[in-house]
Amino acid sequence: MYHFKKLIKKLRFFFTFLIFLIIFTAYFSNEPFFSTENPIRLDTKEELKIDRKNLSQPNIPIDKINKTIDVINSLANSTQTLNSSNHLSLCPLIPPNLGARIGIDYTNHTLAELETLVVKNQTDLELGGKWKPKECKSRNKVALIVPYRERLTNLLLFLNHMHPFLKKQQIEYGIYLVEPVENITFNRGLLMNIGYAEALADNKAWECFVFHDVDLLPEDERNIYSCPETPRHMSSAVSTLKYKLPYAAIFGGVTEFTKEQFEKINGFSNLFFGWGGEDDDLRARVIKKGYTVSRYPLEIGRYTMAKHGRDNHNKPNPKRYALLKSSGKRVDTDGIRSLDYKIKQIVKNQLFTKIIVWYDQDKITNSTKIK
């Protein structure tokens, strides 16, 4: 990165010097720049954007004029691009103007209303629910992966809360929903893995990944979604659990990994069809691969769990305890390196990218090898 920055500075200096040399020659030379009796002065007041209609003087070959103008304007544009990219400094480690506790806005909106509202306050939000700061270069490129099905009220609360929350942290981010088709069993871990793979397919620049339940809303602006040094359990204090850890090894709700960390543990297991177990299995993988789990203090890692109904295709998994006994044996064969699914549709909304998928439960369950 250091040598690349040096190269950019050298190229910027070269282009600037070349433009100056052309202008200097045209303005001060005794020889006409276009070999005519009426030498043309190149004026820099309009940032080298030369208007051809003002150069229609007699005895000057128009093709020569056009060619020279194109070269100069191209050099000017290149220099401006280099200047704009190099003048952006890194965003501060601690974002400015962060408060502490923030409330949850429970105002009812339709999706169309919410889209208008969010975009009004975040005009530079890109299609697909992506954003990056313009005032500085973000230190982190983070994809949020959200497994989703039939929780529209939760989703609207989530989007209304998370977009301004992440913007204030000056994080470059994108929000990806992963939804299974109807009438197949919900598999949170599998959907997280699919979201990871599809987010990278959409943008290979993502550096870190937050695996986020749609019903959890952070309450503290100091809960920064930056890339973690070790796998991070974000939701350490949840409202429905009285803002306490129910047990020390809990690793569900909201977790964050760098790309390297998630690849090393082979992601989530793909075998936990129905509710429960995949988060404990994930923590076992983290420990198996030599990582420790980090957390923010409980007063910062606070989350409100929004109310929601039950999903008839996400009943408690009766096999989860038996599967947890084989966690260490499956870590290298069951995960992102053994994904099997089909994309049915990708929908890019202004506030999110939704990936609708299908998978075969029997095929996945029977094809997984346990060492």
C-alpha cells in the first residue's frame, strides 16, 4: 500500500508538470503553439475545460485543435481524479459526534415510505443498501448479513435504525438479506454462509462481515461495527435477557468476523435446520481454530430485541444437541467450502439487497462428511 501511494504521488506530479509545461509553452513561447500567425492563449480559469467554439479562427486546422484539446482535457481530468482520491484522509479511529444511548423509533412506515425517509436523510445511499463516507476514506468495508423470512415489521424497524446508525460510524457498508423460499425449513447458519458468499460475489472489496439477526437493534452508538482483531460477539446484553449474559459461552444474535477469520473457521455449519444450536457450534469452531472471542462491555453491547411472531418452518431442531457433539469433527468439511444452494432471485432495493434462495435439506444432511 505504501509503494502504491508513492506511485500515485509521482504520477500526479508528472501530470501536473506536463500540463504546466504545455500551458507555459503556449503562453510564453515566441513560436505559435498551433503554428499560426495568431497564437492562441490557453486559459486555465475554467480548469482546462476548453471550449472548441471559441477556437474557430482562420488558418488553424480544426482537427489539430480538437486533438490538442482532447489531450489537455484528458490530462486535466486524470490530475483531478488523482487529487480527489489522494486528498481524502482516513476517517478517525473513533468517529466524531458519537453519543451513547439511542432510542428506537417505532413509527410505522411502509417500505416505500421508509425508503423515501432514509434516502432524504442519506442522499448518497447507493442502490442495494450500500453507503460510504464522502468526507474521509473509511477504515472498514463491512457487509451486514441478515437471514430473513416473513418479518416485515422487524425489517422496517431494522432498516430505519441501522442506516443512520452505521452512517454516523463512518463505515463503508452494505446490507444483504438472505431469504429461503416458502415451505422449506429455515436454517440460520446456512443462510449466513450463503449471504457471505453472495456478498463477496457482489463486491470482492468487503473486508469484514456482521452476521445480524433482524430483530436486534443496537442501543449504544459506541457499539462500533469496525473490523475486529478477533471474532467479536456484538450482542452481549439483550433486552429480553435483562441485559445480562445468560452463559459465558453465548455467541448468538450479532457476531462479526474479518474475511480471514471466517474463512479459517469455514463459516457456520450448514446442518442446523430449524431453531437453535448453530451459534454454539460457531463458537466451538472459533475456539477449535485458535481464536478467542471478544466483546464490548455490557453497557455498550446493549440491544433491543423487537417483538415478533413464530415461524412455523423454524421449530426447535431436535438434533441440535447431537450435532453439537461432533462440532470439532465437522469444522473442515461442513461450512462455506461445502455450500449447495440455488439462487431464485436477487432484488436490489434502495435500502438493501435481497437474495432469495432454495436448498435441499436431505441432500445437504446426507452429503456432509464427518472426520
